Amino acid sequence: MSKNTIRYPSYRSGERKRGIGDRLIRYKCALQNTISDVLRAKGWQEVKEDGDFDFYWAEVGWMREYFDHCYLEEHVKINHFRNHYELTRKNLMVKNLKRYRKQLERENGKLEASKCDFFPTSFELPSEYHIFVEEFKRMPGTIWIMKPVAKSQGKGIFLFRKLKDITDWKKVVKNDTYRRDDKQEEREAPETYIVSRYVDNPYVIGGKKFDIRVYVLVTSYVPLRAWLYRSGFARFSNTRFSLDSIDDTYVHLTNVAIQKTAPDYDPERGCKWSMQQLRQYLIAKHGIDKVSLCNN
């Protein structure tokens, strides 16, 4: 399907209507997984190939290649916003958070900008390697965490205390090129990473690290309109927290894909709590007033 021949949804006269007005909702789904199962279970009409649709669960590649070259009627919904990667890629999210903090300081002063302290000091490598090194030397003994910007499930993440652990990026910045010379074969550029100051004093439950997975549906950015799904969950590490071994992913990461490979992982118990379980624990430990204050 070429960019110039993309069809867009329209209403046809004589259709049996149910779902929108009184006609069936038509959907397309680029994935064959739980998403497609849910859409099918709703009783909606699945559209193949070039058929008209009301809702499209699209892949990121479709957004990049086709979105700017097709016309969609106002009622049509797609699961991505244009330029969504400005928030979903780790390096671009950090860039935009820094930009937002500078904007707050410029418009409302340093006090207001200081409220934007919910993310750690972070840099993109290799592009900000020299700036990172200056900060690294200013904070000797600090533990840092490296994350590839475009991977998930804990892949490629590691902690370090010494610059020698990230020499690949240093070599690239020093040479300022990915080609050794004309006679030698081209070598690949190192993967882009985000390096952040590691939170070495996390709040733990039962001695274990955890994070909270919350699902939010954003239907508009201007004005901002978001819907919070109440049934999120907490993900726990399998091993009690300690800084004695920063190489142990079962201690420092909470990704289920990592934790379920631990030798002593119990699949019956798992490493998750529901939001209700987490809230009950926090209320029992800290009191309902403090927990309600956090919720607000």
C-alpha cells in the first residue's frame, strides 16, 4: 500500500449500524496477541487490508511511514500520538524533562523548578559523555545505572562505579568517528544508552526493591486529558536489597522477565502485588492519613 493510496474511514449508506450511532465499530489491529483478543471479544468487526476502520491499534512503524500522508476522519482513533517517542524513548523523555525544568525556572523561578526533582541526574551516551564525566568526577563513589534507550524487560541494564566499565563510549567520543580508516572495515556505533545516578536508598518492603506499574490512557495533550486505570500493580525484586553486589540483577532490577529466571523464584508466589495489597500494607505501616496525602 503506497502512501498516496491509503484509504481513510468513511460511512457507507445502507450499512447495518451498531456501535457508532447504531452500527458496528470497525477496527484494525497490527498485533496478534492479548490486544487483538480483547478487541475481538468486544464483538467489534475486524477489518483486513484496506478496509475502512474506526479504530486502529497500529505499530510504531506505521506511524512513522504513513500517518503524515493519510487523512483520517475526526471520529477515528489510533493508539499512538504523533511524535509519541518524545516520551516513550528514555533519552528523549529525559531531554524533555530537562527542557520542562528549564522552562519552569525561566517562567516561574528556581523555587518552582526545584519541584521538578522526581528524576535523577541523567545523561545520554555517547553524545553527552564529556558532560557526564565532569559530573562523575564531581561525585566520587556514586553508583550509576546504564539503560539502553530502546529496549525493555531489563535487557542491557547494568550498574557501575568506575569509568573503565564504559570504555566503549569513551573510545567513540575520542575518535569522533565510527570508521577506523579507509582501509579498515567500518565498525558499528555503540548503542545509545541513558546513564543516571542510581537511587541507592530506595523504599523497600520486606527488604526488597519494588516499582509501581500504572496504566494511563492519554486521550488529549491540548488540553491534557488522562484516564488512570485503578488496577495497577507493584513489581518486586526476588532478592533483598543490598549494595554489596551491584552486578546482581535479582537485587537491583524489578523486571518480571529478569526475576522469573532467578534460581529460587517461586512461580506460585510470583513477584507482584496488586495496588490494593500495596495500599493495605502502606496504611498498616504509615497510617491512612499519610497514604491519602500521597494519593492526592
